[in-house]
Amino acid sequence: MGADGGSIPDRRDLVRTKATAERTDRSLLRELYVLCALSKKPLSKPVVLDPLGKLYNKDAVLEYFLDKSKYGDGEQICGHLKSLKDLLTLNLTSNPDYTPPLATSNSQLPNRAPFVCPLTLREMSGIIPFIALRSCGCVFSDNAIRGIIPNLTKDVRSTVNSSSKNTAVDGVEQKKEVACPNCGKSFDPTLPTSIIPINPPKEIQDTLLENLLLIRASSKSSKKRKNIDKSVDGNSITTSEPVTKSAKTSANTTTIPASKNGLASNGNGNGNGPNVARSVQEKLAEQEKKRLKAQEGMSEAVKAMFAPKEGKRNGVDEFFGRTFTRYAA
């Protein structure tokens, strides 16, 4: 701690302070809310939103679906999109003070945001968070919509197997639906799937992507189950799964049921018991011949080991047989 000819420690070296959170550059946030995530061009209606909260120009996404090689980094940006059904067309409120950049200008980033919140007229520029309603596509600032609808869900990440909080009146479930403050379309604010955050943090995007993959997997399994149920109702089971090798072999082979006498029968029901018994007797006879042939080259002492227990065989005492069979008995 000093006085040794070295450096003298400072307070910063002795006291452990809280690490400051990393801040994202405002210019980068502004690009997410002003430019298309795929084409990097200024957003212009119609604008669509994907399940992860990214904003796109609809024409750019259509070009990507038609020719995925048009955008080199398209697979990394929107590779999770399968069709237009995955996208939500937004009902945006235009900013009256917005002027699109000229085509001849070097900078594509406009000075003002192209869209605003219809309740507070705050610009959608990345300074404050924005959300979109899934039912109608209207976009609001997060604080403004929660001020009007206090019971709006906050957990937007748990979108799998979610159910609304309903109240039962006389045994009938009633949903707590409210009207959108912009277009008037009703929606259930307690459902986690009722809102989609726009350009959320990376950890929330990862969770939303996992939920999207789980939903797709569950929908595929439900479709397969429906196909199986339909085939069962029609008395013919047909599945889309490939036929395995074991299934083919089991289908080609025929089972031979056993008859009452314990002998096998052919497919026509005619018993073939005598043939089976004759083949078994022939095999036993062959084995007996082999055993006798093997004993021809044995000495009398070795033969005595395999002789029966009672008395002697050919005048030779069964010493070895009695010795080993005494412990085995």
C-alpha cells in the first residue's frame, strides 16, 4: 500500500464503484426508427412491423421475398420471416413537420422523424419507447397509451400459451376489452400478445424470437394431429411422415398363427405340423451323429468322464466323473 518505492494507490483503485450502464448512441437509435431495417431507406407508408419489433418498408420486404439475393444481409436481418402473414401493417400518424430527404443529398437520415404519437404528438425518433397494437396496428408512445389504459400488459415477452384474464358472470366468461384511442377497434389489454414493442432491446428480441419459433412448432404439430384425426374418421390412416425401413419389412412379412396342437399353420389355415416335426427329428439325428463321431477318437479315460454315473463303463472306473460331479450334484 505504498511507501515501497512503487505507485501510490488512488481511491479509484481501492473503492469498488458501480459500473455505468452502456448507452446506445442516439444516432443509431434514430436510424432504427427512421430508416427501413432492410433497405436502409427512409420509412414511408406502407410500413410493416415484424414479430421482433423491426420496422420495414413493405415494398422492400416484397422484393426480399421475390429475390433474397437482392439484399446481401437480408438473411441476418429478416431471415426469421416466412411470408407476409408474419408482418403487421402499421397505422401510423404522419409528422406534419417532416420533410423527406432529397435524392441528391448524401445523408439519408432526415432531420425530423416521419411519424408521431397521435396522443402526445411526440416524434417516433428513438428517444422514448413506442409500441404497436396488434389488433389494429396503431402506434403510440409507451407512456401515453399506459396513461389512458392503466391495465395494459407489461410482460410482452411471454406470448406462448397466454390466456386473457376473464371474469365470469352467471357462468359466462367476459373479456375485459377496451377501445383503441385512435381508431376505436376493441382489444384485450391484459393479453401479452395485444402489443408489440417497437425496436426493443436485444434480450427482448431474443425472447420474442424463441416464442415465435415455439408457436410455429406447436402449429405444425397441431396440423399433423388434425390430419391424423381426419384420416381416422375416414377409416384410413395416412400420415405425412416417411415410411421407415422397419415399417416396410413389417408390412411385407406375414405372421403365421399357431394351431391348437401347438404346431404352426400356414396362411390358409392348413396345419403343417408333420413337416415341422419331421424336420426337428432330422436335426436331432444329425446332432447325435456328430456327437458319436466326435467320441470315436477319444481315449477310454476321456470317455469315462461322459459315461453315466452308475458303475463302470468298459471296465474303467469313472474317477474323473465322480470327482467333478460330486460338487455339481
